[in-house]
Amino acid sequence: MISDFLAESSDFEIPEELCKIPQKPFDKIMHYLMEQGKWIRIYQLVTKHNRVHGIQSLSGFASEILIEQLISHLVKEFPNEKSSNLIERVVECFLRNGGRVDPGGQICITNAVERQWYNLLNTLICDYNCDPQYLNIDSCIIPIHSALILGLHKDPGNFSVLKICMKLYAKNPDKYARLDPKQRDRNGDTLFHLVVKETCNTQLKQAAELLQQKHVPCKVQNKDERLPLDYLKASDPRYKILHKAMEYDTSQMKIVEKQKKSNDERTIYHPIVEIRKEPSVLKIEHRRDEQKHDDKTIDSKPPKQPKITNESHLSQIQKLIDSISPKQSVLEHSSGESCKEIIVS
């Protein structure tokens, strides 16, 4: 009965006593309202319950709710509520209590931009990891330029989304190529050009300081062949900021040029020069080489063996005979006498 009453009445103020009933009956009321699609009533009931029991009192109640579907229901129920803070608060309440967002959150971002829910847009991108590459504000198809426009005009002074874009690109340039801060629009304008084309105010100065701190390129001409600094007078508060950014760009260009020159010097081709000698010099060198070869040939001959004489040869034979025969007969001739046999012991 209480559930039916809450579902049918929209102006009835929810009493605190209802939030103090036991948890099971309270959960049944919540379940019934979700089945009926009474999203505003659920938001009011949850808000009251949080006041009584704390902000985490119903944490997780929306874990089965898809935020894309919730936004679609709210848009149908309130077709004329373009910039309603109420709808933003409802969606943020469901997100805070476990509502699920499809990977990337394209539908959520698109609806938030179309409905001008800029607070919700910041929440989706900064707190729930929705992809800022889906940003398209004021027909600006470059997401990071749209992020700058968001901080300058739609949610003035809040550059959280712009910072997230730069952080994501620095972390993974390939995945987040559309968030490259060096991109230029159809007029050739950079982020710095967008900052200087309007009369200075607090937000524009803040944006210039942020771009300078993040070293976004400033020394770039647009299609009118004008640098961002060309749009400012020296008395403009942004002039010194951009001048500092230009100095940084110049120093970086010098470093790159020096490095390139060093690399070029390492890869320079040094041709081999053949030195030709006069024929007379070559002839003399040839003779020297031949002389060295002859000397080497002579040195390589085997040493000469000592000559063996007949006398030494006969002596050796005699010694060999003596060693074999212990006694031998020797015929000795004496003058005028017959031969006598001499026994040699």
C-alpha cells in the first residue's frame, strides 16, 4: 500500500519515519518502485535515507541498472528538461550507488552533451572512465578542443575534462590519438589560438596557463599565417604566458635540430681513395719483394752434413771386425824374407 502511494504521488514529501522501518520492508518498496520505473521517486527516497543513515546506507542498490537505459527513460519522461539539474542529480545518484555504464560510455556522453548536462559530463569522464574521444561540443569534431570549450564556456573554470584528455594521451598516444593536444581545426587553429581569439577573462587566462604548463605547442601558425601571440597586445595578461610558451618551443626546436645534425654527421659516407704509385716506384718495390723471397728460400735449406772420408770409414770397419773375431791372423811382409804368421792376441 505504501509502495503504491509513493508510485502514484509525486508531490508527497517522504517522511523520515519511512526510512527508519526495518531493512527488508524498505527493500521491497525500493524493488517495487524500480519495477514501475519511478526513478525520480527512488532518487528522493534514497536521498532521504542517506540523510538519516549516511551517504553509504544504500550503496549498491543500483548495481543492476544500466545508466544508458536510465537516461533514455528520463529523457522520455522529461522531454523538455534540457539543462535540468534534477536529472543530473538522479543519474549521479544511481552512478554513485553502483549503476553500470557501457564501456566507453558513448551514449551517456552524447546524451549529456545534447541535454547540456555538463556537470554530469564531467562526472562521467572524470569519475567513471567514460571516453572523452566521444566529445563533440558546438559542432567541434576535435574532442580535445571540445574539452577546452567545455571549460571556457559550458562549465566555466572547470578544466578537469581537458586535464583528463591530456593525461590519457600522454599515457597511450595510440589508443587516444584523437586527444592529441597538437591537433588543429579546419581553420588551422591550435588550442592556444582558441584561447587568444577572445577578450581576456579569468577562464581564458587559466586555460593559457594550463596549456603552457603542459607544454602544448604555441609556435604554430594557422591558415591566416598568424601565431597565437600575434592576436595579443603586450598589455594582455596572456601575453607573458604565451611568450614563455614560445621560448620553450624555440629551445625544443634547437635541441631537435642539434640532435638531427649529430645523427647526420654519423651517417655521412666517407669514400675510399685509392692512391696510385708511379711505375718506377712499383718496380723498385717489386725487386725488394723478390730479394726478400730469395733470402727466405736460402735460409730454408737443410744444414750441410759433414763429409765422410775413406780413412774414417776403413777405421770403423776395422773396429767392427775386431769386435767379432777375438783372434785373427795377419800376414806381415818383411824385406827379403818369406811371410811369417803372427798370432795377434
